[in-house]
Amino acid sequence: MSSDVTLQPMTITLNGEARQVPAELTIHQLLGELQLPTDRVAVELDRRIVNKRDWAATRLAPGAQLEIVQFVGGG
């Protein structure tokens, strides 16, 4: 008998829209999947700003509500 468990996708809310993502995804992994530059975004999880140093350790739970804001430079 195999101990591997196939993880089902979960639904989160990303910038106001429902989205299916892999279970047990971290914020850092989500940003990679979205191809967002990690040096130019801010992340809010369930109405709390998450410090960049915590992204790799912060796993998303089903129903999580995220807001991701990209900083755009210009002049």
C-alpha cells in the first residue's frame, strides 16, 4: 500500500476572484505559478499583510483570501 496521498486542488480568492490552486501551496509558490516578480509585489492574506520573509513558510488554506498588489515604476 502506498503512503502517497494525491492532493486535490483547493479554491482560494485571489484579488476578488475564485481560483483553483494546488493544495498546500505557499505564497512564494503561488507567486511563481502566477509568474509575478517577488521583488515588486505586496501580499495580503486574510486581511493581514504578510512579510516577504514569511512567504516560503506560509501555506494557503482552502478559502484563503489573498490580495496581491504589483508595484509599477515609472516617471
